[in-house]
Amino acid sequence: ILADATNPEMKDILNKWVKHREEFRPFAPTVLEEDASEYFEMDGPSPYMTVVHRVRDEKKGVIPAVTHVDGTARVQTINEADHPRYYRLIKSFKKLTGVPVIVNTSFNVMGEPIVCAPADAIRCFFGTGIDRLVIGNYIITKNPNGAAPPTD
């Protein structure tokens, strides 16, 4: 599940409408490897979300959705060689917002295993407040009013 790390309400939105879990639970950031040291106190890659790094003081207000109450984050760095599509997605987000960091959390809700198959993904998608579901080259959106989705 990916979301906007710059939105100060995103943690609450995800916990209430998507993950259905306690509001204090934090979320992790994914950041472009080349930009990581600008946002986090770190000096090398962290590709597996196994290490917690301090968020730089001047960036805490920029990425509030992934900054824990103690000022840290469980960082995942990515590079283009290892994750080309994901890298391009975050690079596009950076181009739009100026921020190369997004929320990255497991695709499941509290009490359920992580999604493993398209049918699981679709069931989770329609049972939560997730806006869009991407499976391969397909994008699925919810359309509560029955009108045709926008074409632009």
C-alpha cells in the first residue's frame, strides 16, 4: 500500500480507513537511494526496512506520515537497477511534489495475512478505503456514483 508521506493526516487515514488498526501504529517510508541522506541521518542504502534512522529535523514537517513520535523512521531505499518500476513511480512523485519519499506499508488489514494473489488484492481493495488498485498493467478505481471514470 503506497500513500503520500507529505500529508500530515495520512497516518490517521491509513490506520482508520485502510489498515483498521490502532492509531499509534507508524508507517515506513520508501525513498530514492540517492536522496535518502537528505531526509534521513544515514550514509548508505537500507533496502530491507530493517534499520531505523533518524529523520532530519528540517524534514520532519515535510514527511509527517512516516516520522515516528521519536523522530525516526524504518527506511527502505530503492534504486533504479533493483526496482525500475517502483523507482520510476517515486521519481514521478518527486517531480510532482519535490519529495522523493512515499509511505510504504504491507498490503493487508489488521488480523489478515499479506495479500498474495489478485483475488486477495481485490477483496482487500473493496473492503477498505484504498482509492486505486494496480495489478500488473491494470489500474482499478472505485466509482461510487456509477459514472464513467475520468479519461484524463
